[in-house]
Amino acid sequence: MSRFELKLPQMGESVAEATLTSWLKEVGDTIEMDEAVFEIATDKVDSEVPSEVDGVLVEKLFNIDDVIKVGQTVAIIEIAGDGPDDDEDGSAASKEEEVPQQVVEELEDQMVGAKETTASPAMAFDESDKFYSPLVKNIAKQEGISVSELDTINGTGKDNRVTKNDILEYVENRASGKQAPVSAPQPTATKQEQPVAAKMAEEKPKAAPVHVGSGDEVIPMSRMGKLIAQYMTASISTSAHVQSFVEVDVTNVVNWRNKMKNAFEKREGEKLTFTPIFMEAIATALKKYPMMNISLDGDNVIKKKNINLGMAAALPDGNLIVPVIKNADQLNLVGMAKAVNDLANRARNNALKPDEIKEGTYTVTNVGTFGSVFGTPIINQPQVGIMALGAIRKIPSVIETPEGDLIGIRSKMYLSHSYDHRVVNGALGGMFVKAVADYLEAWDVNREV
């Protein structure tokens, strides 16, 4: 018998660690190759980690809510045969997959650097001797918890680390006025911290108390729901949201798609929906107006080279996630349709990879799916714009002809463009959404695909 080390695989270019959320197998369970053993979570997405061998789980090296670094051994699986013992020298496969320590350290440095760029002066985590996961740091920043205050929270994780549940419980107790458990008296804020803390206390509104009546059902928010709530609140607090709306005549698009969809599906094995058509129009407009394809980093504007379109997709639990179509402007309509369908299907099946929800430069959400005529979506940070696609409706409309104006039935929809008024003025925001509308209204009904 030999032993195989199941390690935390590399999940993306800038992902150096993850939180263990659940064990799917117990010690003594038989495991088949590619069968999921445990679940992990990064800041945005959950993933299952499968076994690479057939065998029996004999040891679990981490507990739920522990933070695991890429390349660390998480479980030991006993396999049949006389191969080398992984505990002594490790199998060849394990050695090939293990991430060099310097790579992990470099990724951690990049993550810390990126976070410290936008952190307030009170959030200097390098002044603390304790280790905090990226998720705990993000929650602390969003809730205005200073490093000195964070150091007082009793951690229940491995080596007394503060877990997600610990800091959320602390935040809840602080909001309700209860005394949260601390490990030491909270030190007095420095001169630099005092005005920041006072300002945050003044600006952060207190939630109104909620009365729970007889027969009311209390439903705890899911982990994903809590994260989304935090991100949305942070986005509203960060960006000055402004909206522009344009009504679009998409009659040519509707007629063309109805004419082409059956042949397209028969030839490509993919459904031709309206979404890839709209994605193509938005990618084209971003090339025309590259200052919509930016991010704001302090006092610097970062003009993005690649056009990576985020596409809001529904998860099975009702939450939304935003997978990203990389280099969307380089795809033809067939490639765009395949990318849209693939990401949407895997989002519904919780099969997205961490890399597939990163590095978006502009986001699109289809509120028309739910019957909404238009919406005012919240910007997906650190982007500066997001477009909502309204429902397509047949309505009576004025049609201009050389012989005069007529009343006819046209297929129309609204485009709602939310943008960050700190860096995008009304002229640019309006011209951009108008460019998308013009592209759709000029659709060639004889186009081949």
C-alpha cells in the first residue's frame, strides 16, 4: 500500500490561497479518481477539488474554515500497490504539480500590493503580527475595522486565526451594541486613526431594528449572498453612479435572428440567442470609446489593453455571478455565441473556475430575461461601467419614410448604462450607449454567419 498526497491545486494566476468550506468525504471512505473530496472558496467562487487517484481517505490535515495555500497537502489517500510512500519522498505526479514556494510567495506579494494600493492608512496589515486571509481583510476594510481592532478579535480557526465567521459575528455584535469577545483590551487609536474612525462612525448609518413577528420565517443569508451584499454596498460607496438610457429599434436584429437561428443550431450545435449579438455590439463600442474600458486606481486611470466582457449569470441558489469573456472584441459571432452559452451553462451548474470570473473590464446584465423594461445596475468594481439589456417588446412606433411618417409595429428595447461619474462624464457615457444602439439599429439583415 502507498499513500498519495492530495494538494490544493493552483486555481489562477493571482490566487495563492483558499478557504476550506466543507469535506465531502470522511476518513475511511473509498474514493474514485476524479471524485470530489472537499470544497474550497476564494473571495468570489466555490470549487470542488477532486481526487487524482483511486483509494481510501486516511487523513484530513485541515479543518473547515482553515486557510490553505496553493500546493499544501490537504488530505492523504491510501492507494493499492507498492509505489513510493508520499509521506517520505512523494510521488512523481505530486512533485510535478507542487507549486514552487517562491511562486506562491510572489503571488502573495502581488495580492498584498494590490490590496494595499487601495487600502486606507488605518489598514496597514503589515503592522500586525497576525495572519489574516484576503477575505477577512476585505471584510475589515468594508466595515471600517482598523488593524488594531482586528487584532483584538478571538480567532477560532487553526492557530487562533480569525475566520470569516469570527469577523462577521464581531461586526454583527458591534452593530447591535453587544460586547464582542476580545483577546485583549482595545488600544487607543493613534492620532492618524482617530479622525478616520470618527469619520467612518459618522458616515456609516445604523441599520433599523427589524421586528420578527409570530409566524415570520428567518432565513440566514448564504455565504455568497453576504459577499454580494458587501460588494454592492462597497460599489455604491465607491463610485458616483450615473445612468443614461437609450431606446433601440432592434427589428432588424429580431428578424435576422429568427431567420438564422435554426440553421445556426443545426450547423454549430449551439443556440443563437440575442446575448452574443449584444455582446458584439458592446465590444465594438468599447473599441470606439476606449476610455470606457478603464479602472480608477487612486489618482491614476488605468486604460485596459484587453476588452474582457463580464456577463451576469444566475446561479442555482438565485444569486448572480459574473463570468468573463476574455478578449471579446477578437471573437466572431460564432465564437461569441459558444462562449456565452458555455459560461452560462457552467454557471448554472456551479462549474466555473476561479480564473473565469476575473479580469473583467466591462459588464453586461440582461434584466430583460426577467421581464424588466430597463434597470439601473450597480457597477462591478473596479470597472467604471455596466449595461443592462431590457426586454424586447413589440410596440407601435413612428416610421419615417420618403413618402411621409407611418405608424407600424416595431421591436424595441431599452439600454441602461450605469457609469462612474468620477471619471466618465455624461457626454462619454451617453455617446457610448448611443454607439451600441446605432450598431444594433444598423444590423445587416443579409449578414451571413
